[in-house]
Amino acid sequence: MDPYVQIFENNKAWVQSKLAVDKQFFRNLAKDQKPHYLYIGCSDSRVPANVMMGLDEGEVFVHRNVANLVVGADNNINAVIQFGVEFLKIQHIIVCGHYDCGGVKAAMHPTDMGQLNSWLQHIRDVYRIHQKELDGIEDSHRKYDRLVELNVIEQCVNIAKIDHVQRKWFKTGYPKIHAWVYDLHNGLLKELDMNLEAYFSSIRKIYDLNIPDE
Ligand code: CO
């Protein structure tokens, strides 16, 4: 069968498998969504958010783009984060990068990628911020892995720069922001050692929006 046509067969089989366990599955799912997590990850086809987290439909609010970037001028991600935090009341935001990320690799090399140049520039900025550490790593693969990690951490910082996140963060301590990396070679998730509160307090005078306590 044509692999494209096969998708619809797969879909019917999936619907049947869900209904076999719970006849009300779709009726209940359609009522509302109350996800506990906002997942921001790479578009890479090998990193499926719900599947690797072992979570079901309705449990994760997902945003994916090339190299899991949180860009201040990106209306798309701003809308996702605001909707997630303010309307869905999500208390945990996860930024998940992955080793062997093609976007990060492209940004490490002097290559003209056309339309992608301006997007990858944000990863080059992460390199610039951490140039001293990265230039000190001789092994090129280790350097690549470390840039993947630092890129995740800097995207977490970018979330803390957002006005409505700051408003809620300073008042309630939420949303908690988590930095993860997924390893394509063994399927395992790793939580990065990141003290965002300490990191952000060291740069708060730059990014503080002077939001008054309510
Ligand atoms: Co990637």
C-alpha cells in the first residue's frame, strides 16, 4: 500500500485500539484539556514528545521548532507560552534539546543556510555567550554536545525574560522551568543541572521589567 494511504489505515486502527480499552475515550478527551506540562522541543522526527515521556493524549501541551528555540520576537512561541501559563495554568515548562541536533550542528559551521540563517543565528548567540567554555573543549563532539546543553539552558533563560512569566514567577515561584536533553542513541532523557533562579538573579538587572507586586 502507498505509505501515504497507509496513514489513514493506521489512524483507523489506532482509533479502534483506543475504543477497545475505553469506549468513551474520544468523548472524554474532547471535553477539555488540562495538561500539566508545556513541552518545547526540536522538530526532529526522532524526538517524539509524548511517546518518550510515556504520557498520553491530553497530558502535554507541545511546541516544536528547529533546535527548540525560544525567540522573543516569535509570535508563535509567545502565544503558546502565554496560552499555556495563563489559560491552561501549566506550572511546569520543559525545554528539551537533543544530542545530534542538526540545527545546532549547522550553527557550529560557517554555512550559508538561506532562510535558516536568521533562525540559527540564535544558536550562534548562545555560542558567543559561552564562547570561553566552548572554545576550551578540544573534542569536537563533546563541544557539540555541550552547545546542545547550553542552548537548552539559554532558552530557559529566554522564557524567564517574558513579562507575564516574570509576573507569575516572582509572585508564586511558578512556572517551574526545566532543562532536558534527549539522547537519540539510547532513548534516555537527562535533566540538566541548572539553577535558573541563581543564573537569572545574576542577570536580572538587565532583564527585569520592574513588574510591581500586585
Ligand atoms: Co534538533
